[in-house]
Amino acid sequence: MANSKRKCAYHGDRIRDYIVVNSMAFCSYESAAKWGYANKNKGKEKIRVVQKKKDVIKKKELMTRPQWFNRLKIEVHKYVTHVRDKDKGCYTCGKTDPTIKYDAGHRHHAGRGGGDRRRFILENIHKQCSVNCNQHGSGMPVEYDVALDSEYGKGFAYHLSCEANYPTLKELFPTWQDIELEIKRYRKLLKDAGI
């Protein structure tokens, strides 16, 4: 086997006579063994990285839709309270006190099951005082409807109350990958806003 253009994979020297191991040329079996010993962890590291990616995907596949929707809810609520409505007061009472904790209040809440198709419609979510309006005031539905009609036009509150006007969550997000894309979109919006 004579080819002066070949180089030993271990030494890097040009070689005329060589042996081939795993498609690589070596000047001797000893050089091949030394190369293998020196690079034994490279293969392990590649396998570890590939396995870690597979584990992450498997973990995502095992998550239930409600778990994905809870992750999305967190990002949507952060977006509403810290980006879109950041400089606005409470949607129902108008308070702008910086000492007040604010929530992302829903006019039509998803409840425990979380299946309400209006759950992630941004017109259904606005910044509200956490305690006075959202919790103790049960979302202040009358005031919320008045605010919706004044912001989006007369009759919008009624339109929003008809759940059938909106696609189901299964139609909006057929797979977990679709929910993950929406989470990433909101995370990018938050990152662009410096949050």
C-alpha cells in the first residue's frame, strides 16, 4: 500500500506504508492504539450529548397538555402585566399604585380544567389589582365588560362571552410542539422588552 499523500492519523506524518482502522490511516498498530486511547472520551461525549437531547425530547413528549398550557399561561401573563399593560393602571378600577401587586385578570376564566377556548385570547386578559379587583372582586365582571366595550367597541364584551366565537385549544395548538412554539414566541417578546 504505497501512497505518499496519506498521513498517519496519530502522528500527522506522511506515510507510504499504512494500515487502515475505522477508515483512518495509521503508520502502525501501535499508533492506532495510541490514537484510540487518546480519543476514547470524544465518542463518549458525543453519545452523552445525543442522549441528553433525546432525554429532553422524551421529557417534553411525556408532558400533558395541561402542563404545557400552564407553562404558556405563565409566559402570557408575564407579557400582559410586564409588557403590554406595563404603564397602564388596573383594567377595572384604574389604580396605578406601584405598591400594588397586579395579576393578569381574565374576563372569562379557564377555571380548574383550563379548557376555556378564550384562555389565551389577549383581549380576554388585562392587568388587574391582584387583591381588590381580581381576587376579592371576582374579576369585577361588570366593570370589565364596560372597559372591554370602551376599548374594543360596543358589543365586544357580549361577543367575547360567546365561547363558540373562538377556536378550541386543540384547534389552536394541535400538538405539544405548537404550544412550545407559542411559549418561545412569548419568551422572545419578553426578552425583547428586557424581561
